[in-house]
Amino acid sequence: MTDRYHTLTVVLERDTREDDAEHLINAIRMMRGVRSVTGEVANMETHMAEERARHELGQKILDVLYPDRRKS
């Protein structure tokens, strides 16, 4: 037996203006089986989380490229 989904989450590539996102929201609403679609407003918390993730990824890349850089 296969799993059944009750929710799908779509993450946009970048923050999008509300009026620009409206076309995408309306298109998703037209899909069969969609009960509702809501947008999540970008705020300072999401910005900080993205910046932390970007910084951590950058540090890991530097650790791979320059493994001896933190030994000093």
C-alpha cells in the first residue's frame, strides 16, 4: 500500500511580490484536489534563517577546500 499525502509544500526560489505570486497561487488553486492555497509572508525570522544556513554552508565548503585553516 502506498502513502497518501494531505499537504504539499512549495518553496519559492526567492521572495516574490504578492501581486506576482497571485498568478501562481491561482494556478495551484485550479489543480484538481486542491482545497486551499495560502501564501507565507517573508519576515525577519525567515531572512535570518536563510543567512545562517548560507553561512553554515559556506563554512563547510571552506572546511573541505582548506582543511587546515582552523588548526592555527
